Amino acid sequence: MTAVTPKFGMGAAVRRVEDVSFITGRGRYTDDIRPDGVLHGYVLRSPAAKARFSIGSTEAAKAAPGVHLVLTGADLGHLRALRSTVMQPQPDGTRAPTRDIPILCHDQVNYVGDAVAFVVADSRALAQDAAELIEVDYDSLDAAGATATALDAGTPLVWPELGSNRAYAYHIGDKAKTDAAFARAKRVTRIDFVNNRLICNYMEARAAIGEWNADEDRFVLTTGSQGVHSMQYVVAGVFGIGRDKLRVITPDVGGGFGPKAFAYREHVLVLEAAKRLGTPVKWTGDRTEHFLTDAHGRDNLATAEMAMDGEGRFLGLRIGLTANLGAYVSQYGPYIPVVGVSMSTGVYDIQALDVSVTAVYTNTTPVDAYRGAGRPEAALLIEKLVDACAHDLGLPVEEIRRRNFIRPQQMPYRTQTGRLYDTGEFEGHMSQAMQRAAWTQFSERLEDAKRRGRIRGIGMATYVEACAFPGSEPAHVELNGDGTVTLKIGTQSNGQGHATAYAQFLADKLNLPIDRIHVRQGDTDELKAGGGTGGSRSIPLGGVSTARAGEDLAEKIRRIAADEMEAAAADIELEGGMARIVGTDRSMDFAAIAKAAKRPDDLRGFGEFLQDECTYPNGTHICEVEIDPDTGATAITRYTIVDDFGVTVNPLLLAGQVHGGVVQGIGQALTEDTVYSEDGQLLTASFMDYAMPRADTVPSFHFETRNVPSTTNALGIKGAGEAGTIGATPATLNAVTDALYRAYGIRHIDMPATPSRIWGAIQDAGMQ
């Protein structure tokens, strides 16, 4: 018998309940909120990448029209810096010192956009005008602007007292075992690779509103975030106060992708100013500030070598990674390269691994988690290397993968980095993707392109990622007096559709239409703890907890209904907001049940799923491109995705997540690049210079799943929020490289593979 998917339950293609308010302009973002008497802040930022500075006078700024407050670093001695707590152990067992982010700099700035002063006025425009009146004398110093030269002799030191631009060193694997594998190898393939720096361009720029409640002796911070509880913890720590002295509220959020998970200076500044002035203070960043100051992503240099036997089977992998942290240590910055290299071996059975990571400081914006946070970097490196191995051996790229995939019968499989893959059928989804992409008919399309004066390439990426990291996300549900149900949970939707997905889990258990289920997130007063959103954890952890909370509440509803109707709880069925005795017409609606409850706890359900290992989504992306050799312009002509997400909660939401992630991955491969000058000036500080992917950059996608349920997760869910990004970049780059290799023998091109870069590579190949 074929299972029937419930109309609103798990597996149903339910449209997002949030979308009506968003598309009709009724979303409520931080900048839409205007408390009575609100004033506006502006941050004066450094124009120099590295300089000593002194502030001569702030009097003219203080006397400017509409100005209420001017703050400098000298005024904030009572505040702590923003500090990371995730510096990783080095090979010698020590932990390198951090370089914390001051709320306002005191006498030295370390990147363009570093914060020098904060001005509060009646409007942002007046605050900005006044900031220009502050007398700041900058004594510029030589800056370190590039990852590649950060450790070179003669490169200026970001922090001279450290004696080097090295931030920390990290090692994973077995060097001796790997050396032995290389010693017996018949063939070794090596690549050197740049993983370009990215700027995360969400729709909603960052904003924050600070309030001081003197009667309650506490702050209120309203801001877009990826979780109010982590924000509360970090910001309360800066003030040296208990978390109960800071309420954090997050309304609608227009995109997060990692950088909105972090506490920034402005969160602290609006609170400090609000307390001093006794009135709310708002700061809203503009797009230039976003480019300059929100945490950047990626920015790695890598060397990778694969040792192989005579049949192309992988014996050992050696990686050297240089990771740029920027000028300061951002919140999770040191952890991102570490979690990335833990996925170094990808979907392949590689029995020897030696990875060295060196993190460096430069006079640039701090670098932190960006969608995928280390796992896209790892997938890109191994998938590019595997294609290079195939070219060296004269093997088809799909064949070298088949020979080296971890096989289903090897599961659960412990990688050389300690990751434990519970399930995975990698050859299965690769073969299915190849069939859907008409892989074997590519030669016909290639010949057609040649007749039209174009070159054509096809590339794949077979990826695995780690997400839903160990932990839990408790869920609290309550039956309301009007018969509706409210869920409170500590994740935070940034556009993923949590209100719809969580409601589906509850609809499954309560048999209740989702329009009668309300999901509340984003207020530390309503929920005392929560893990926030990141690492594709919301549905694998929060969804399971929500399902369990729904079961708990359903059982309590049945008990109340059974008592009221003098029946056994086992004979009560729930349907459409009613509790009914099976086989009869006797029933009670949920509102009546709420009134009949004797204690508030009888109407409350709780669920918590504790997961002790990551889940491992995986899949195959296949990208096909056509390139005009006269201009270097690239068109993606076909894009195919077959993913294994364990279980599909909502096909519509899932497709949206995958499509968005793929576009971000394509953006890194083809268009996006953050460029600094040698002296640390950001040359790509606007959309005039930083090329985002557009609707006409990408084709329609073919997306489907080939799910193998997780044995780690209680509902078999693996997570999907970052997967599109992880598979797309290597698939797209491999397709471009394949086109260039077939036509001109070009084996490498750095990202982004822009038209000018492709055209230049073709011209260089023609002159050889």
C-alpha cells in the first residue's frame, strides 16, 4: 500500500504561510520599527587600512544641529571587547592569543571601516554630518593586504607584538602514515588553489535598536539575528552584566547566511547610547558599511596532493591551507577552517591524511562563517583535485569517482578526521544525476557548440557535508484558549520558512490545519535558551523536538477530552481542531478542551531531541556550460541536482533552499570576488564593483532527491540549508575547466572565472 502524505503534515508540499505578509509589504524588519523618541546613530569609520590616530576635538560635532551624543574609545573604558572563544589547539597543545574587536578603537585602526567614533542625532543624516566635524589625525602605516603574502618576509605586521602575521597553526591527520602512502604511490597529482573571499549580500542590511528600561534596570536590543540567545550571551558579556539584564528581540530577518549570527559593535553602541540618553537609539547600516564591516567569507589558499596507485585508487591526501582571519578574530572565525578540513576526504575512501592549517592576520575585514562555513571550501578543494587526478590518469571523471567512493557496505564509516558517516549511497546519486543530465549524450551537444564557434564543458561534484552538529533545540507548545496552538523555539528564521516547516511537524501530531499553528521565535523573554539557526540545524534538531512536543501535547489533549467525555484516552482521535471518540459523533473542539484544563501545564507540551553526532547530507551536482572564446562569456546551459537529504519535510521549501544555495555557489565560481589593494583598500565596496549572480546568470534547475534516511537523526532527516552552496561551486568550476581543457588543454583557472579571466587564459594558451 502506498503511504498517503497528510495535507499539512511532514512530506506535504505546503506553500509558505509567511509569504502573504512578505509579498504584500507587511513584513516587519528592524528598520521598520520606530520607537517613540528614537534617535539615530552613525559610526565614523577609518579610511585607512592601518594607522595610528588621535582625536583632537569632538566639540564641533557635539555642537552640530540635532546632535545628542558623541562617543569615542576613551568613553568606553568600562566595556569589554568583542572576543572569540574558539581559538583552536595548536600542534604543540597551546592556544594562540586572540586579537579582540574593540567597541571603538582607542589609538590605532586595523582595516578600512574600523570604528573610530559614534554620533547620535535626530536623524542619520545629521549624525553623519556631525561625524565629519570630528578632528581625527591619522598617521598611516604600511598594511598587510593579501593572504598570499601575509607570511612573506618584509610584509608589514598587523600585530607587531606577535612577531608574525600567523594567527594560529592547526594539524589533523597522520603525517607518517601519509608520507608512507606517498612513498608507494605510482602517481601523485597536485593543485594550488585560491578560494576567493566573498561578501555576504543579504537583502536586509544590518540594523539595531537599543533601549534602556530604567524601571527594570535592563537593556532591550532589537536586531536582525540568527538567534537571540547567542546575541544575548555575547552582548551581555561586553557589558559585564547577567543575561537577565538584556532582552534581545529579533523581528523578521531578510537573510542571514552566517554573518548575522555574530554580535557587532553597533549592537553594543546603540545600547550604551540609549542608557546615557534615556531614549531609544537606532543604527541602520547602508550597503557600503555592509561591504566594509560585515564579516566576510572564505579567503583560503590551498595546496593539495593526492597519492594514487596504478589503477587510480586514492592512497593518501596531503593538504596545506592558509586561511585569512582579517584584522581581528571574529566570533567563530578560527573554527571555520578547522571544521572545513574535518571534511577533507569528502565522499572518498582515503586511508591516509595529512592536513596543516595556518591562519593569518591581514589588515582586512574580519572573516567568519558564510553559508556552509568551511564545508564548501573542503568540497571545492577535493572535487577540483579529483578532476585533476582523472586528467592526469586519462580516466573519465565519473570513473575515478566510482573507483574511490566509500561504499554503502562500509557504513558507518569513520573518516581519517574522525567524522562518522552513518549512511550514504554516493554512486547511486551520481549515476542518477548523470542519467538526468544526459551525460552520455554530451558529445553531441559539444559538436553542436563547435559548429557555432563555442566551446562547451560538463562538470560534476559529488559532495558530503556535516551539519546539524551535536546538541539539541528544545520545543515548547501550548494550546491556546481559542483552540489554536503556539510553538516557541530558539531557532530563528532568516527566510527559510520555519513557520511553515515547524507547523507541519505539529500538524502531523495534532491533525490540525497549519493556519491554526503559530510559531514564535526571536525573544529572550519568551524562551530562556535556544541554539539559533546555523549549520542546517533547525529542522534536523528543532523539527524532531517539535514533533515530540506535538506528541506530548496531543496526549494531554486526549486525556482532557477523555475525562470530559467519559471515555478512554486511547479511544480519542484528533482531527481538524476537534477531539472525537472513535466511531461516534461525540466530540469537543480544542477551545473547549483548553477551558476544561485544570492546570496550565495540562495545555503545554515539551520536546527535546539530543543528537550526539552530525548528520551528513550528500549529493551530486552536474553543471554544463557554453563559453564564447572571443569574449570569455560563460552561459550555464543545464544544471542537474540529485541530493540525499535523508527525509524531505516539504518539497517546496527544500527546492527553494537548494536553488538559493546553488545560485550563491555559482556566484563564487563565476562572478563574485572581494579585492583589496596592496595597501588594504577595499576595491570592491559596492555593487558597481562586486558582481552578484543575476536571474539571467542561471538556467532552470533540475532538482530531485534520492534519500537514504539518516540513522543518527530520530526522523531520518539530514538537513539541507547549505547543501546547494557546497555542491554548486565545484560543479560549476569543473564545468568551466572541462571546457577549457577540451578546447585548449587549460587545466586550471582561478575563481571567479570571469569573462576577462577566461579570455586571458585562452589568449595565453594560444601563445604557447
